[in-house]
Amino acid sequence: MFSENKRSNNAIADFVHGTRKITGEDLRQMAYFSKVNKAIRVRLEYKETWPWGAAAEYLYRALIQALGLGEEEEELLLLAKSKPGRKEERELAGRILCLKAKGMTVPQIKKAFEKENQYYSLEKIESYLKTRRKHRRP
């Protein structure tokens, strides 16, 4: 597909097809991107079980320094920090929507969750169904 002298704009394709040799600069960039990838992967793997706080930030900063990515510390911390606001529970939302699609009412959905030792208020279930409204009480 590629001739010996022709290079594309895609360096990876050039390496694969042998139209470009790997240089020392290429190796340095690959090592750098590997370190950045490692830092991001560590945070993603522990995101659910390792809540963000002072201790987590300290350990993440230590990891960044150990990987030699001190210059990118602030950017990596911005990626790692939790975003403010309500956290979505996608699995719960999907489950509630499936039960509603089967024709169950909100109280029936609540009882189904209680059978599995999961306790949610009617308001929480309604909020996932976007049916929660202010009810006037006499």
C-alpha cells in the first residue's frame, strides 16, 4: 500500500508499514504517554472504591511525582477530582425503568427492591422516573 519513500500523516501506520523508523524522540514520547496513561488508569480503577478526599489527593500526587509527571500535576488532578453535584446511579435508573416498563407502579417497585434488601424512598424512585411532583395535602 505504501511505497518505500512515501509517508502518511499517521506515524503509527508509518511504523507498521516500515516507511518510518522509530527515533529516540519517538521512544521518549511513547514512555511519556505510557506514564500519563498509567496515572489516569489508576484513578479510573479506584474511582468507585476510593472516594476523593485529602488522603486520596495526597496519594495521587505522590503517584504523579513517582511517575515523573510533576509538570502535568495540576492537569492530572483536574481530571481526577470528582465533579460537584449529584452522582448518577445508572444501574439503579436502568433497573427502575425496566420495572416500570413491565407495568409496575412506584410502590410495587419499592417493594421489589425491599425484597432484595435495598431500601429506597418513593421520592427517589419517582425522581428516576421523572414523575415526582408536589402533592397537595389537605
